[in-house]
Amino acid sequence: MPYTIHLIAAARPNFMKIAPLYHELCKRDWANPVIVHTGQHYDINMSDAFFDDLRLPSPHIHLGAGTGSHAEQTGRVMIAYEKTAMETKPDLVVVVGDVNSTIACTLAAAKINYGATGTSSLHRPIIAHLEAGLRSFDRSMPEEINRLATDVLADALWTPSPDGDEHLINEGVNPDKITRVGNIMIDSFEMLRDKIEQHHTYEDYGFSKGSYAVATLHRPANVDDPDSLKKLCDTLERISTKIPIAFPVHPRTRKNLEKTDLIASLEANNNIHLLEPLNYIRFMNMVLNSKMAITDSGGIQEETTYLKIPCLTLRPNTERPITVTQGSNELCTIDDIEAYVGQILNGEFKKGSVPELWDGQTAPRTADAIQTLLQA
Ligand code: UD1
């Protein structure tokens, strides 16, 4: 009997992380990978379009949890996942990243008791965290709380970079739990590189290669406060006089822009192209052909480092410091971002290099780690 492995997918940044692992596990005869979608992200272009691009089947299990406050969202996923796990009795659960569903499923799984019928001596599924050990050291970010709590509870911690290992060791984690598997996002990119390169999204939107910026902004700290959001929009408008901006707008950001008159001003600006959230292939085509990215996302800091494209991250800290110390990412504020844009346009910005194990082979390494855990 193959082992049942739940892959938890919840929000847009998760889908790229489970896809390569799902495809790899399908090749292994001891594995029965099951995709569990919690429903945290539910819009077609935030969810279904990613499943299509990443060649994932429809989720085998859908928890339909939807949106809400942090506690509501986390609680709904916990209740639904506990029930599902008791019914389907997975041998192992893979949680990825740092969204509310990551901690919700971890917390639910950690307290399950299958009784004597469970295959694991734990009487519950083994819990593995892919993208473990990342820390921003900023507990005002919900993601940091999710990362910390998930890593305390998970049985196996798979890290993308040496700083992840160091943080876990510093927190007193048993080193036997830690395996550096590399960055799974790079596997998704490599899996779809041909399609991404052949696409012509940037031309469809009227941009030319290497002469536009891609902006994505959705962090509560940047977009929830009307004054900060206004300052941000004013800054983007000034930057757009130097380089046109493609701006796929996250639903959170759109809601906040629509509450004010900011959306009208952005829409009236011919150098700022407001777009719906793009599916994975189209979005990566936009990034690949851009001059720079302006973002507050986690994943884009990594993707641009891999592609050696300058990235300006509008945050005071990052849980992915290797993208700054080694890669092409720089943290910036609303006050200094224009100077960095100038550096990039003048060819004075750092070039960066690609971190070790960001090589497109993270999924096979992770599948090997799963096999070791299950057969131990
Ligand atoms: C979540 C993650 C964040 C991740 C981001 C990527 C947490 C705490 N946050 O933030 O780490 O970087 O996803 O997108 O888990 N909405 C829609 N349609 C959707 C999804 C959301 O309209 O498909 C709306 C929701 O109703 C809500 C808002 O967008 O009003 C925010 O959604 P939510 O999932 O709570 O958080 P994100 O900001 O997307």
C-alpha cells in the first residue's frame, strides 16, 4: 500500500511550492500524493489558473475555508482539516510556506490521535514543513508567527538556505530534524521555463523587453493604511515617469485602492498599467523580461535573485536575507526607493549570484527525505 501524503495548498504562493513535489511523488510507487486545498485563496485568477499552469489536477480534497480575520481563517481551516485527516488518515502531511493555513493544518495534525490503527508510531501523521527556518524577526507580520509556530511543531524541517538551518539551531531544534533541500520555487520555474520564455505577455501589454518595471504590493503594512497607500501610489507615479510600470493588483490592494480615489488616479496614468493578478506563466514572463521588480512579496525576492533581475523590496526586513546578501534584492523604503530605481536605470545596481541548491532539484531531494521519514 503506498503511503498517503497530504500536500497542503492554500494561497497563491503555495501552489508553486507543492506542484514540483506533487509531480515528483507521482513518479514514486510508494507514494500516494493527495492535494488538499484549504480554500484560503478562492478567486479563479488567484487559484484555479495556477493549478492549470502548474499542471496540477483539481484538488483531491477542498476544505472551502475562505477568508476572514486571522483567527477565523485559521480556526475554520483547523476544524475542516482535523475532520479530513481523521477520515483519510494521511501518513505524512507536507505544509509549505507561512500562510494561515500552514499553521492551521500543522496545529490540527499535531493533536490528532488515530489510535492504534495509525501506521506511524506517533498515531498521527508525520508533519513536514517545506521552507522551514525563515525568519524576519518581525512579529508584527502574521507570517512570522505562522513560521515560528509551524517550525516548533513540525517533525521534519526542510530549509531553502543556510540561514534557515542557523535559525532553527539557534532556537534549540534537534539538528536531526533539519534537512537543507533547497528552493522549491526554482523547480517550478525550471519545470515551466520553456513555456514562460515562449509566452509573450509583456508584448501583449505593450511593453518592450528590459524596459519596464513589475510592481506587486499586498502586505498589510503597505496597503492597509490609507496614508501609507497614498504615499506609495504617489511614489509609483513618480517612478513611472522614468520607467513604465506593470502592476498586477492583489485583491487586498484593489479593495483598499477602491475605498479611496487612488484607483482613479492610477488608472488615469498612462505609464502605470493596472492588471488583474496574472497566472504563473504570464506573471513569470513579465518578470523575466522586466528591468526590475518592485515588491513586498516573499517569492518574488527569490525568483528575481534566481533570474539576476534587480528587485526592490518595500519592507523593513526580509525572511529571505540571502536574496540581499548574495542575490539581486535590496530592502528599501518609500523615501529611498527612487534612488535605487536611478541606480538600476544607470546600470550601477549590484548583480548578485544564485544561492547553493537553488537548482531545480529540490523536489527530488524532498521526495527522498519523505521516503526516509516514512520508511524509518
Ligand atoms: C495571504 C498570506 C500572505 C501571502 C499572500 C499571497 C496569510 C497570513 N497571508 O495574504 O502570506 O503572501 O496570501 O497572496 O496567510 N481575497 C480575494 N480573493 C482571493 C483571496 C483573497 O478576494 O482569492 C481577498 C480576501 O477576501 C481578503 C484579502 O483578499 O479580503 C486578503 O486575503 P487573505 O488570504 O486574508 O490574505 P492575503 O493578503 O492574500
